[in-house]
Amino acid sequence: MLLSNFTHRRQQRESDCLVACAAMITAYLGIQADYDKLAKIVRSRWFGTPFGHIRYLDSLGLSVVHGYHGDIDLFARNIEIGLPVLVNVQTIGWPHWQGEVTYHAVVVIGFDQTGEVIYIHDPFFTEAPIELNLTQFMIGWQEQNRQYAVVALTPPFEQNH
């Protein structure tokens, strides 16, 4: 399952991956939001933006669910109803990063039926979606306590504990 009509956006600065992800998600939801305005909303700084600042998108009238210890079912539940999932990761072991490890934010837009491949939009790169082996993805996501956010026009499913 793969979300259609999801437009890729590259980050403008090395440190604003969260801003680029917010731009992709708001555009997908049909919200017109200027990139620099989004940077101000999420309080982006020259050194980066704390992942939890994604919650400030609620100032645009959006519902934002932010949590930790997400799982694969979280992706399935949200993608099946047409919602991408923003995740906080480290790029450890990700082939397209060619050994470089950094703190990063990407948008999960799908997975294959076998459950062994996940599709992401990585704002650092031009090409999208990028296909990742689920095991490779999970290593990077686990490093950030499987932190996630779902942004929607209506309340999304929350992770049950």
C-alpha cells in the first residue's frame, strides 16, 4: 500500500528536515503553507528542530498526534485511511545515506504487502519515494525510541499502550 498524490519536497537547509516534512504533509492535506512560515511555526533553528515541535502545526487548525514506541501497525492504520506518518530516526545502516549517520526526520508513505519493505520520503534527497528494507528502517527508528507524529485534518489513530 502506497499513498498516491504525495508530493516530495527537499529541505532547503541541511538542518531543516522537519520543516520539509511538514511542508510535504501540509501540501498533501491541501493546506497552503509557505516554507518559511512553516519554519517559524515549528520554531526551526540553524542547528535543527526538535521533533516534538511538529505539534505546533496545530496552530494551522490541524490535529497532531505525537508519541513514542510506535509500531508497524501504526503505519498500517494511518496509511490505510490516507495519512502519512512522520518519524524521527537516525540514518544508521540506511543504504541511501552511504554510511553517514545523522538525526533526521522522514515521512513514511507506504509498505509492501509482505511487510518487509517500507517507502519513505527523505527530504535530504531528490528522489522519492525511497524503498527501505524494514529491518534497516527499524534500526534507525529504534535509535530514536520509535518516535512518530501523525498530522491530519481530523483526529488520527493514536498508538495504544
